[in-house]
Amino acid sequence: MLQALLIFLLQIVYVPVLTIRTILLVKNQTRSAAGVGLLEGAIYIVSLGIVFQDLSNFLNIFAYVIGFSAGLLLGGYIERKLAIGYITYNVSLLERCEELVSALRQAGFGVTVFEGEGINSVRYRLDVVAKRSREAEFLDIINQIAPKAFMASYEIRSFRGGYLTKSMKKRHKEYRS
């Protein structure tokens, strides 16, 4: 019974570590991913080693499977809380909304406004890049000012230039001074 509990606990640690390593790889942070991978590998070997010692012990196998599932839930929760990386939102509006653009810029978001042709009228699109950790703040501003806006989002793997790069360089220079 003690082995099953240990296996369960190892899986609850292992799967979130696996999740974080995968996210780091996707975000092109390979050195960090390699460091996390060391811990992942050690936990994997220990927990599977215990399971393979006695494949007739269904309690250990069950603990491994249930721990893996619980670890997925925990890993997803941790990933949302860490919010590593950046996200881009395309916000489509039926009419120009300077109040929204101004509010987003005052909050420190980079906003680019495009005018386009819809089926029956002119449409406006805002491209907004934000740190994932600020996504809730961004959505609050949108919901307060333009709750009917159509939005699509995608995560950014890497970027170069633009408002965010300039502001990060400025903050880095200020920090070093």
C-alpha cells in the first residue's frame, strides 16, 4: 500500500513537470526544458521501476494510472497559473472605438488598428500582443468597453521588433542603470 501511495505521489509530481518541460520546448526555451527534463527523467525511472518490480500488483498499476490522470489536471492548472509566453488577439469591431484603443494602450498593451472591408460595411480590427499573464486584464478591458467584439487568439512562439521589443529593451536599460 505504501508503494502505491509513493507511485501516486510521484505521478502527481511527474506529469506537471512533463507539462512544463513540453511548454518550455514549444516556447523555444530549450535550456530550461533540458534542466526540467533531468527531474522528469529521475521521477519517471523511479516510479516505473517500482511498478515493474511486480506487474501482478494491480494496486501499484492503478496508482500509476490514477496519479497520471491527477497529474494532468494539476499540470494544466499550473500551466494556466504560470502563463508562460505571449498571446496575440485579433479583435474585430463593427465600428471604430477610440475609447477601447486608448484604454488598451494606457494599460500598456501594444495595439495596431486596421480598417477592412466586410460584406456590408467597413470593419475594424485590433491586433493586440500581450503577456499571457495579463490576458485576464486584457479581456476585462474588452468586456467593459466592447463586449460584442469578435475575438480570436493564438500563442506566439517568438517575435522580433515592434512595441513590446522596444519597451522591454527600455525596461532592461532602466534596470541595468
